Amino acid sequence: MNKPNLHWKSLEKRTIYKNPWVEIYSEDLELPGEHILEDFVTLKFQDWAAVVALTKDMKVVMIKQYRHAMKGIYYELPCGIIDEGETNEQGVLRELLEETGYGSKNKPEFLAKTCPSPSKINNWSYCYLLKEAEYVQPQVLDPSENIEVVLIELKELKTMIAQGLIIDSFMIANIYLALDKLNFSV
């Protein structure tokens, strides 16, 4: 039995919009069977990383902030863009420190590499677990960041997801991967 060709071929690619955070482009594509799909829109973000950072007493270092696209305030994991020249580990530790003031002498443990929406978004998201996080310095926030740092009991995370307090699917994946790695069940 022959395997079908599932790949799409780009015939023409046009940048619609570009700023430091996102590039939006449109492509004309040839699909298997020679079907042409015009103006297929894709978003390109830089890669980012998030961390489930646990304190010595097993509380999760989280942030609470307004998210304009959803017009609400939500709980999230410390997360951010991996800067050029950084490793994913360096980026996630930098973001944790900047957003929360927390750090750790331990090395972050890689959990998974995910894509938030592979049909329309072109970037990777790296999930980490970090143990024995402790407060080491004040936050160093970007002008666009207004972040409240909160410590959450590990056992509360699933309830917060079910209640719609944590809505980011990448964060939810990271949380469940960390809970699994910790063999934690409620």
C-alpha cells in the first residue's frame, strides 16, 4: 500500500504584516491532488518557553495579568520569548527571574516541545519544570507588563483550569506534563 503524499507546496508567499512579535503572511498553496488553495494565512511568532516553577514547599510560582485579546485577567506560568543567542533553558530562567523575581540553583527539566496551533501558527513552545525556586530579586518588567506574582498550591491547578482561571492551552499542557512528571494526582 502506497503512503499518500500529505505535504503542501508553497507557490507564493507574501508578508501581510510584521512587527517585533509577529509576522503574518499569506500563501498560495498546491495541495495533494493539485488543488490550489489561495491566501492561506499563517502567523509566525518567535519560539517561547514556560516553566512550572515549584518552591521548596511545593507551591507553584505563577503570574496574574490582563490579556487583551480575551479581555480578562488570567493566571499563567512565567513564560516568554527565547531571545536570539539564548538557549531555551536560559530563556525560561531569564523570563522567570524578570517576571517574578524567582530563580533556582537547579537546572530546569525539559518536559516537551509543543506547537500552540500547527494549522495556523508557526512557532515552538518549550515546557519546563523547575524545583526549589526561591525569591531572589524584584521583578524587572517590560513597559507593557503589569504582572502580579502569586504562589498557588499544586493541588489547586486542575481546579483553576476547570474554573477558567487558567485558559492558555500551552500553559495547561505544561501544567499537566509537570503534574505527570511529579506523579501528582488530586
